[in-house]
Amino acid sequence: MSTLVVENLAVRYGGVSAVRSVSFTVPPGESVGLIGANGAGKTSTLRALMGLVPRAAGTARFGDRDLGKVPARHMVRLGIGYVPEGRHVFAGLPVEKNLLLGAYASKWDSSCRARLSEVYDLFPVLGQMRGRLAGALSGGQQQMLAIGRALMARPVLLLLDEPSMGLSPKLVEVICSALQRLRAEGLSLLLVEQNAMLTFEVTGECLVLENGSVAMTGTSAALRDDPRVRKIYLGL
């Protein structure tokens, strides 16, 4: 099992700083959340870690590997899964084909079949709709599909970008329960969310990003009880 160590990460778009000197660690089997408003730098942080946007400064290591030297297409081979904002399922392909594409780096064998069964166990509705085109699924079902597709590569660290976006409260509960189950099974999670309560329920540690910088950090339980966090991010 490997630890993700991010130190002084910075991301710029032209002359605009999107992320400024962000540092955190995700130990094996632990879960860390990044919360903040739109434009706080959450998505840019994940995209920089995945090699989808260049880093202006800082380092990111996963175990003994410098992620700055790993092409985005090879991240999955390191055991890093990624669920992007907006789901990005293949709308014209059936549910099961979408899931199998998540295992592109593996051979179709008993292990792959077992992973497929595990995804259907986690999200039974996907098993019921395995032959349906992904584009015909609801937004919540597509989010389950995007998570399931990432799990097909059997990652040891899963990065998720706004998995509750646009979902009904009932479906948010389904996603929350699934992430809690994955955490209990030992999968490391790095969760980016505007839904602070979901983040606090799923993660053990949390960072609050404001204008690209870390404004607060601590255990999720402590931040949930912090008066400023409750006022700004929970509306309490």
C-alpha cells in the first residue's frame, strides 16, 4: 500500500493562480476530503495530481513514484482511480461495456469477472440495467457507473471530483453509503466536494480550500463542529 504525499502544489492558468501551495497526505486506507466553494481550487488540485493540467510548483508522490513523471494514461497502472466531475460515461455503449472499459489494463479473467460482480453488488441497479445504454441512465445512475468503472481497475487510491453534483438527496445518500463501504473495505479516498456534510460523513481528515489556498485543516469531525465551517459550508 502506498501513501499519497502532496507538497506545496501550485497550479496556474496563464497569470491566474488556481492553487497556491497546497499540501496534504493520504495514508493507505485513509480518506481525505477537500471542500470549498466554486473556484476554490479543488478540481484543479485533482487534475494536477492526475497529470491533466501542469503543475506550476510543488511535488506529488505516490509511494516511491513522482507523479510528475507519470503520464495521465499510466496512473491506473499505479493503482490510482479517477472519477471526474461530470461523470463522462460512454453514452452510446451499454452499462456493462462501460464497466469493462474500466478494466482495459487487465485481462478478461476470473479476477475481472469478480470485480464486475463486486461493482454490481455495490450498485445493484447497474446489474439490473447492464444491457441498457449508459446515456439512458439517470444522472445518479451515471454517477454510480462512473464510480464502478473506476473500481474495475481495482485501485488502491480513488480520486473523486464532485460525485454528488446535481443529484437528489436520496441519490446522494446512495453515493455516500457506497463511499463509506469502500472506505471500510480499506480503499484510500481523496474526495473533492461542495457538499460538506457528505464529505464529513465519508472522510476522516479534511481541508477547506479558499481562493486556491488551505484555509483550515483537521479531522472531519472537528471541522463539522467548527462554528465558522457550520455557518459557511453547512448553513447552520
